Amino acid sequence: MLRLSRKLLYALEAVVDIAYNAGTDPAQSRDITKRQGIPPRYLEQVMQKLVRAGILRGVRGPRGGYRLARERRRITVGEVARVVYESDSGDAMTDANASELARRVVRPLWGEVQDTVMRELDAITIEDLCLRAHAKGVESPTGERVHFDI
């Protein structure tokens, strides 16, 4: 799990794009693709996974698209990472034919490192990334920032 895969990068870009560029209408896939340069085939796959996980909400219809399912301050980077990594198969950590050294030393070490990284990612919210984008001067096509302060 400890790698920045293309899928994770696209998933994070899409979720932050939706949060950062939120307007009154749902974000449409073609707009996200255009703004972020994400290939449509990757985007639709990841968006459906994020909808099933309760991070995004799909809106049907001619003006449909995607919205955040929760406030952006309540969605973490760690959640998005878990959704993406759950679909990856072939995890070397579960290989039954591993050596004793791998089972007793290397895998536990790697598991500890992954746990540390996930704790760090769980501490970063989509709100945090939107604030970073604003601080860096990233433009938003809507010209506004939607806040979910309730």
C-alpha cells in the first residue's frame, strides 16, 4: 500500500477538484478530466468506487455529476487511499509461500511503516488540501469556495 499509484493520485485529484471547485451544480466528469488531465477511463472507475465508499455522491440526469457525500473537513486522504488500495490485488503481505524471514521480520516492519503512513494520511482532510490549493493561488472556475460550516 505504501506507494503513490496513478489510481490514488487520480482519486485524490478528483475528490479535491470536486471540493475545491464546488458550485451549485454537481461536478461533471468531463470538467474534472479537462481541469486535471485525468484519462476518462481511469476517472469513471475511481469515481464509482468513491461513490460506493460514501465519499462521493453521484447525481443523475443531464446536469448530473458528482458531489462530496460529506463535508470536506470530514473526508480524509487516508479514506481515499483505502478505497483505492482495497481494489488492488496480489498483496505480497498475504503470500502464504513466504519465507520465515519475510513472515517474522520484513512483513511486520513493512506493516508498521504502512500503519504510520496511514495515521498521517488520516490526519489530513480534503479541507486541508483545499486550503493548501487556495494558499498556493490555484484558481477555481467557480470563483468561489464552498464551505460546509454548520
